[in-house]
Amino acid sequence: MLLRVPVELPATALRVGDLRGFLGVLPGDLLVVADCPGQGGPVRVPLGWPVKAAVRDETGQRVPVIGLPQVGADDEYAMTASHLYGLLADLPVDALVVAVWEAEDSPRQTTVGTPEFGDLINEDSGLTVRAVVLPAVLSGATGTAYDEIAYNLGWE
């Protein structure tokens, strides 16, 4: 299936420049997590190293999309606000930001919105960690992950 970036997205769906602006004023040591839609309700996952892809939009033009993949809470690649802020500096400011996670049937993604403060509960240890939460913004880009991002992550 050929997935494309919708031409019209909700105004609340973040681009790289927007996300950098928010991260620049948040406490840098907070973990960055996303609320990902699931069948049993949203699942909160820590996010890792940004993955760049060029995906065609509905008009056929290639547009930049940045995927923030799910990682484990103790993974060395789990992003803090300051680390992600620095990594986003070299990426196109107009690139759409999506959170990407592995579901039972295939990798999934969703556009994300304005960061909020929240908690991440480590299911293994029971510890609660304060975090920057990127809420899901349901849009035409929510659903199966773009092939280009899944390929770049090696999640095929």
C-alpha cells in the first residue's frame, strides 16, 4: 500500500520548527514520550532518535517527515527534551513530526501536538518519571507507518 502525506492536516499537528520552539523552553532533563492511540486506549511510549524520510504527499511531491520511534524507557537512545532539541536543529523546520511505534500487525504512526507535562510509568519497575508528553493528533497521517520510515528504522 502506498501511503501519502495528506495535503490538509489539523493546525495542531506539529512540524519540526514548532516542536523545537516548545522543547527550547521546557526542562531539558525530562524524557520525551508520546501518547499513541491503541485499541485499549492510548499507550504512552518513550521516543528515540529522530528518523528522517521523504514521503510523497497527495499531490505527488516529496515532503520531509520526521519519525520519532518508540524505544524502551531505559534505552540509551530515549530522548530528553534537550537532546531532541539539539538533534532537530539540523532537520527541515517544515517537516511533519510523527510518533512511530510497533503494533502487533505493523508499525503505526500518528501526528503529534503541543507538548504537555505528564508521567511515564515504567511497567517493569513501577517507577514514575516526569516527562514531556506529545499527545496524538488524529489526522490523515495516523495509522500504518510510512514505508520510508519503517524501512529506515529496519521495522519491515
